[in-house]
Amino acid sequence: MSIKNYLSIDVEDYFQVSAFENVSPPETWTSRVSRVVYNTELILALLAERDVKATFFILGWVAEHYPEIPRNIAAQGHEIASHGYGHQRVCNLERKKFREDVRSSKALLEDLTGKPVYGYRAPSYSISNETEWAFDELLEAGYQYDSSIFPIKHDFYGMSDWSRFSSYAVKSEDGTWNSAETALSECLNIRELPITTVEIFGHNLPIAGGGYFRLLPYPLTKWGLRRINLQDQKPFVFYLHPWEFDPQQPRMENINFKSRFRHYLNLHKTKKRFMDLLADFEFTPIYQGLFASQ
């Protein structure tokens, strides 16, 4: 039997990405041309064509301004999860503000869809060693799993020493959080599903989505993901954003070369590669895959 992998979509608009936070602060968002409704509907149509279900981590700001998005996603049988409210990296929030962010986004999504929200993903995978208190807040807010850790080194995110695959984030007696294979206590741990990496010569390399999906030739991506399924015998976590399907999106001004390269590279190739991905691998929503056997 083939492995069912985890397909996730981080629902945010092109002007809300962390790379643009200095030129696109939240107070300017309502004045910008939005593309998120169109792009999310495109993804839903592509998934329906292949009869694939996914997990959608939806930004609370998007849900509040375009409530048809979470309602349509839920109506088509996909999992609703939280991407926080305002797409602020955890490292830029005080703990109280983070608490308000994750609770308000969860409540908003549940009110709009009538569906429980079990999962959370931080903007830019920004839970780190410096913000481990985020796990405490997620547990207290009622989340059952998190998918915020990218076990690599990166200028925006990364916990390179974390487990590559599904585990428990467990709080020790000294208050630190670590990856563990088994849960110690229901009130002291949360399931953690990191973004998947492929291990090459002892190094974790990104392979499973986003800019890496647009940068690498699809045959190389396919090889790496197959390796995870066949060699590691594990499901991988794949992620994309609606704006990555949109080569016609407005171009942001006053951004540096690195951010411009990362954001706009090969947008015109995403749709074809995504359809190839759906044909080559099997997928399931995260909550169903993690907890169906329990």
C-alpha cells in the first residue's frame, strides 16, 4: 500500500509574506489589489479534478475579509487549520500578542465554518528555540498539533536539530521543549509535524514545497520525495501558497534582489508541477493522517 502524504496550503495573499513585511505593513493591506480569492479557488478546482483533500492553514485576516474562502474550503471536505491572524512571525510578537493571535484566528475559523480547528502553522515557520513558549500557548488554546518547525538553517526560520518527521513536542521539567517519539502527558505535549526535508550526506535539505518547489526541476523534487517515502518509509509534508500559482500578481516595489528572486521565480511553472505532484503521489489532510488510527 502506498504512503499517504500530507498536502497543505498556507492561505495568504502575495502582499502578506514575511519577505515583504517592511514594505507592506498590515495597515496597507486593504488598499492593495487582492488575489487570494481567485488563487484559492484555482487550487480548489485542481484538487477537485484529482479528488484530493488537503489541509488549508488559513490566515485569520484573510478569513475575516473574505469569509467565502474558509466556507468554500470546508464545504469541499478539506481540513481547516490556522495560520494565525496577522501573519506576524512569532519572534516579532510578545507572548500576550501571540496568545491573542492564535486564539482569535481559531475562533474566527470555527465560527465561519462550523468545523473544529485542530492544527496551527506559524507564519514563516517561526517557532524557534527562542520562542518555545509558543507550544504552551497552543496547548492552552486547544490546538492538537503544530506544523511550524522547519528542521533546517535559514535566515527566516529553522530548528535544525529537531526531528525530521512527526513526533511530540514535549516539555521537560526545566521548561524546555524537545522532540520525542512518545507522549509523556496529554497536558505537556503537542504533536509536531515538521516541514519535510530530505537527508543527503547527513544534511537536511528542503525539498517539499514553496520556493524550493519552484526552484528545483520537478524530476529532482520527485526523486527527493520518493526517497522519503521509499527509504525513510515516512509520509512527507508538502506546502504551497495560493500566490505561487499566480504569475499575474502585482509586483511589489522597493524590495531587495533576494526577496524578489525568491518570490517571483518560476510562478508560471507552479500549476503544471502541482498537477504532476498530485498524479505522482497520494495525499491526505494532516489531522486525518495523524489521528485517524487513534
